[in-house]
Amino acid sequence: MSDGTMAGRTVLVTGASDGIGADAARVLASRGATVHVTGRSESKLRPIAEAVGTEPLVADFSRLDDVRRLADQVRERVERLDVLLNNAGGTFAPAKRTPDGHEPNFQVNHLAPFLLTNLLRAQLAAAGTSLVVNTSSAANLMGKIVLDDLDYAHRRARQFTAYGTSKLMNIVFTRGIAQRWSEDGVVSVAVHPGPVGSSFGRDSWLVGLAYRSPLKRFATISVADGAAPLVALAERGPDPEIDGRYFSRFDADGRENRQAHDQSVITGLWQRSEALVGLS
Ligand SMILES: NC(=O)c1ccc[n+]([C@@H]2O[C@H](COP(=O)([O-])OP(=O)(O)OC[C@H]3O[C@@H](n4cnc5c(N)ncnc54)[C@H](OP(=O)(O)O)[C@@H]3O)[C@@H](O)[C@H]2O)c1
């Protein structure tokens, strides 16, 4: 039964096959939104798609051609997009490059959503006003963006630093959208959902220690509690008050890495990302 707060709004949720994304998709659909869901595993995604009443959109973000195909499918399905929840992501072993040859935290957590969002700009603009929500993390504080070495070709990449850097990029990208797309009515926001006991960090023994051991109940919050800030932002919609800001759960202006305010990083990351995905 819908309570209608999202009635008439069209939403795309990435990383909807599990965790925070799956929960946010279900809640937003229950509140009346038309929700489209994407994930890399059709079998995991299908039950969520059935719950929200749309067909699953399968794309692996470690393949940029999958992202391009996904954008084509979304454009065929929807004329306008009111909310884009860029939520897919995780911590990945940096040594295992993606099929496109990128460091995986950089590609899956930043480059792929950067490409998807750019390819859906016209659909976001067609809504009149729209909202992009980027799921970032408190781990942004551990990141360091080196514009001349985004792919760690000349440095050793450690998994948690590479993850933190990609989550810092989510905030920097949020600021880039706020600076560039306001004429299209696109508002963007980044959010840390909290330490959520989802499938997050399944490839990391360190995260697993806190998230999937008896320590879990002390260290984590539920998936529903983790999804709640994303749902609240989606419901709030494209409020200019929140444009370009980073929320720590429900609180605006969470603690940020100082690079998140560095204009040379904001401009440089956008330009280099454009070049890497072939948009410039
Ligand atoms: N959990 C936390 O404590 C925490 C804290 C801060 C930020 N976050 C962020 O919250 C977001 C959601 O994480 P979660 O906690 O819900 O974790 P999760 O349960 O592992 O869900 C992650 C989602 O991203 C998808 N995904 C992973 N790699 C992908 C790829 N290559 N292509 C397409 N989709 C991919 C997963 O697909 P599969 O189902 O196929 O794996 C899943 O749907 C992530 O961006 C994460 O960085 C989480």
C-alpha cells in the first residue's frame, strides 16, 4: 500500500540488488515512486525488481560498455528522471584491475556513476528539477586524490585508501554537478549512510571483522536504518538548500576531507573523468 509521498516521481537506483539500495528501492516504491533498479546480477536483482514492479536492468560497473548500454536502456524506458540514486559500490582489491584496465574502486565507485549520470543528464533535465544522490562514506576522510595518478599506476594502492579516495570522489563529483548543471535544475547531494551491516566489504577481512562477526551488533546499524537517509533525501527532492552538500546520515555538512573543497580537484577530477570515459 502506497503512502504517496513519492507519487508521480521516477527513480533509478543503482546497487539495488542488495543492502541499502535494495531497501531504498522497496521503500521508495512503497511510497508511490516508479522505481527502476539496476545491479550486476540478474538473479539477485529479479526479486527486488518484482517487488518494485519493473524489469531488472543488468549492468556490471566494472565494464564501462555495460554502463553505456544501461544508459541506453534507461533512455528507452523513461523520458524524465526525478531522482538518481548512485549507490552501487564497495571495497575492492586494487591489484585486480577491471576489464577496462582501471583500479576497481576508482572505476566502480566513481568512473561508472560519473559516466551514467552524464549519459542521463537530458533525462534529469527533462524533469524540470531533479536530484542526484551519491552514496559516499565517512571513509572519504582517508582518501587522497592524485589527479595525475587516478589509477594508481605510479603508487601502491591499499584497499581502504583506494576505497576512501573513491568515496571522496563521490563528494567532489557532487560539487561538480552543483557547479555545472544548475541551469538544468539538477541538484546533487552526497551522503554517508552510517556503518551498515549489509554485504558491504565482503572482500575485506578487516571490514568483515567488524561487520560479520559477533562484533557486528556493536559496530553496525541495520540495512533499513542505513537506507533511511537516502530515502529521506529522495523524498526531500531537488531542494536548492542541499545542492552540493555532504550529509552524514541526516545531518548536513558532515566531516569532509579538505580536498572536497579544493576547486582544482573539483575541476580536475571532472575533466580527467570526462577524458577517461570518452565524453570530452
Ligand atoms: N555498509 C556500509 O557500512 C557503508 C558505509 C558507507 C558507505 N557505504 C556505501 O553504500 C553503498 C551501498 O553499499 P551496501 O552497504 O548496501 O553494500 P552491499 O550490500 O554490498 O551492496 C552493494 C551494491 O552495489 C552493487 N555492486 C557492487 N559492485 C558492482 C559492480 N561492479 N557493478 C554493479 N553493481 C555493483 C552490489 O551488487 P551485488 O549484489 O551483485 O554484489 C550491490 O547491489 C556503497 O556505495 C558503499 O560504498 C556503505
